[in-house]
Amino acid sequence: MSKMLIFIVVGVLAGAGIAAGVFMFVVSPGGSAEPTAEPTPVNVEGKLGPHITFPSRVFNLRTEAGKPPVYLKLETLVEFETTEEEWAFVLHGCVTAAPAGSPCKAKEEELLHHFEEEIGSGRKLIEDAITSIVSAKTLTEVSTPEGKEKLRAELMQAIHELLPHPHVKRVLFIDFVTQ
């Protein structure tokens, strides 16, 4: 009878030890039961974070029946969210008109170069999406403020589908001329 009791006690203790180990290493990694908070994106009004500028290009817009060809000259800038401390330092520390040789401006240029390297071939994917979406539009679709906003939203959605991370913050039209 006492051997049976010893086996039961040892079995219960072993089961409790296994259960505690599973809880600590599988259910609650890092030993913390509380979820970790997502870092807050860096956002400084009037300043651009990580971004890619797509230089001015001329697009053939979709022609409406019986109308002459229409062209759109468009320069696009796509800004992405960041939570990186280096970007926070640059965005909070640089003034908009910083001289070209300033250390803060140099750091911003370094970060932009690094960001472009991280995006890599994603740049070409974004450029292709811009070409496909813009060239499918008519002059009527892009000539109103509402049309431009709809175009921005379509571009943001397409870019997000191509590159879910980093998150697209906004799409800016730097140059937008129709002819």
C-alpha cells in the first residue's frame, strides 16, 4: 500500500512539474503573462519619415470614347510608418530647411539610403502598381479632388498588398499635370 502511495505522489509531482514547464515555455514565453505593447509610430507634423520618391513620369491615361489621347505627368512620393529611434531623433531634431551639410541632414540621408536598400525590389513592385493603376484611369476620374483622393487610396491599398510591412502612411502627388 505504501509503494502505491509513493507512486501516486511521485506521479502527481511529476505531472505538476511538466504542467508548470509547459506553461512557462509554451503558453507564456518570456515568463510574462501580459502582452507586449506595439511600439508607437514616429509621427512629426510637417516632416516626412521613411519614403520613396518616384520621379516625374508621363502616363497615357485611358482614353474616353471619341476623345483625343490624354497624358498625366506624375511624381509620386510614398511615405511609410516607422518606430525606429533613429528616425525619431532625426524627425524631432532637424528643421525643415536644414543646410545640406548639417549632421542631422546627413543622418536623414543615410537613413533614407538604408530604407531604400531594405525595400529593395519592392520599389519596382510599387512602380509597377503605380503604372497599372494610373494608366487605367481616365481624365474624368483623376481631374477632381475626389478623384485624386480615390487614386491615392487605390495606390495605398495596392502598395499595402504588395508590401504589408512597413505600413504605408500616405501617398503624395508632388507633380500632377494633365494634358
